[in-house]
Amino acid sequence: MYSHRGALSGWATRWWPHLTALSGSPTAGPVAWLWLVLGATSVAAFPANWGIGLFQAKNAVFITGACALVIWLVPNWALRGFLGWALVSFAWTGGMNWAMAGLLGLFAWALVYALAGHLSSGQWAALQYPITAIVGFQLAWMTLQAFNVDPIFISVGITGVPREGLRDITGWFGNAMDAALFLGLCLPLLLRWHWSLAAVTSLALVVWLRATVGIVAVALTWIWWGGLRRAWLTGSVAVAGGLAWASAFDHQGLLVGKRLVWAQTWHVAMLSPWVGWGPNALDYRVQMYQPGAAARWNFVFNEWLQGALEFGLVGVALAGCYAFLIAWRVARRWRQCSPDVLAGAAILFLASTFSIPFRIGPVALLGALYLGRLDAEVSR
């Protein structure tokens, strides 16, 4: 007797190897074919009020389909879900050019994350050399700025008019907080090589940059160094000194000036609570101004709140699942984790609650390396 189920099973047996041959994975093969079909045959036009024509829509479908392939390179299922939801948010909110830029940045970050998991121990250790060279360049430039010598950058105020007097010490970044994020995240790798390199960089962070996020990175790094040698006094001194310095001198502040914009961000996010306003929406689709001043918030200094604004509550929930999954695996297998990788990940997650470590290119690159490496270590 003829059986439809048997015929379907026979067809699948014959053609499944061909479907999976593109990627070598039973799950990614159909996705690869779907991408090719969409890229070659899509003629669906986006709604006219989105401002996207037929040819732009076809290009967007093809590019986002190519980005979707990166999802299957990422080993963590929660991160895969977040990337997939970012695609949904991008398409649902209109696929605008500024959203495309944010989406491409996100998937480039995911690609670095995936590749970091394939580095050998020797390749990971070799990162000390370029990191040390980059940090040395930044410290040298900051030294010039300390002597009021800067042939390229000049201090400017909010109005863009050059200020008189000493130039700001910001390194090559042009912003003290951005420089502090980068140098603070480099500390665990420097400390792995030699404690003196990390000590000099820490001194520059505390004395010259004086940004909260840099002080937090210094405290966490030296707590790790002290704990590794059972010298808990070192960690205690680092925490006490860092908090005292921040409360006395730090102009950025941990919460000052941020609570208002956080409340505004949450209110706007709840106007589109599920898919958000799209990748990179802040300062394009959504603009926030500081009351009483001619200043606009380009970032809200909280990755989770800005994630809710861009990707909705679903996106934040998936990011939270990722963070929980990593923490749970670390708790079970912490002995097989590299201490510098753990310290770097701790700095990243803590900084994400009051700063923008995933919004600054060099810092985000380092973050992808740390997290991708940690994911690989706890998943073996």
C-alpha cells in the first residue's frame, strides 16, 4: 500500500544530505538554502510609508539574510536567540539605513565572538603583545597631553569652541570615559603578563582619566590579583581607595545625571515594549534632550535599558538568559576558566549597568574576545 509518510521519508533520506551540504550542519543547511532563495527571488516591497523602495527592500533582505548565517556560527543558544530577535526588530521597524548600520555592527561583534572561541591557548596568550603595544601608545599620548602637548586633538566645550588652558587627558579616544573603558578592560591581560604594566595603567586611570568605569575596572582587577595570591588586603585597599577617589573627584559620577534619562528611556521603551524601536534607534528614531540644557543623549549609559529601547523586552529577556547561562556555567566549571578572562567578563557585565562597553568599537571588540573565549572555556 502506498504511504504518504513513507514517500516523504524516502524523499528526505535522498535529499537531506544535499540540503545540509552547504554548511556541514543539519540545522544550518536549510537556513543557507532559505537565504539563497530569499536573496534571488524576493520581490516583496516594503510599505510605502516606510520610505523603502522595491530595490532597497531586495537588498535589505539579501544583506540581512547573509547576516543571519552568522547566527549559526555562534555556539550559545541564548545569544543566537538575541541575534535572531534583532533581525525581527530590524525588519518590523522598517529596515532603515541607520538600523542597518546598527545590525551590521551587532553581527560583526557576534562574528568576533564566534572566532574567539576557536583560539588556542597559545593564540590567546599572544594577544598580550598587541594589547600591550596599544596600551603603551595610549599612555604615551596621554603623557604628552599631561604636558599640554597634543598636535592633533584639542579640548573643546559643548559649544565646540576651543577652551583655554590645559588640554583634557583622554588619549587617542578624545573622551575620558571611552579611554577608561578601553584601558580598564585591558588590565586583566596586562596583569597576566606582568603586574608592573597593569600598575602603570591603573595609575593613569585613577590620576588622569578619573572616570567611574575605569576606577571600577582597577578595583576589580586588583581584587582578582590579590585574591589569586590570598592577599585580600590588596583588594580591600583597591576598593576603598577607588570609591574614595570616585566620590571626591570623579566628574562623571556613578548615578548623578543618569537617573532622569533612565526614567525617560524606560518610558519610551514601554511605548513599543516587544520589538523596540529598532537597532541603533537612539538619536535617530528616538531623541532625548536634557531638560534645561542644549544637550542630547546619544547613549543612556545602561546597556540593558538601551537594549530595551532598541529590541524591546523580548530582546532584554534573551540577553538576560545569555548572562544567566554564562554565570551558571562559570559557577559549575570555574576551575577551567582563565582568570584574566573571568576578570574581563566581570568588568564588562558590571560596566554594562552604568556605562556603554558595547557601544564603543575597540571596547566592544575586546568584549567579544573575552566573552567568546569564556563561553568556549565553560562549554568544553
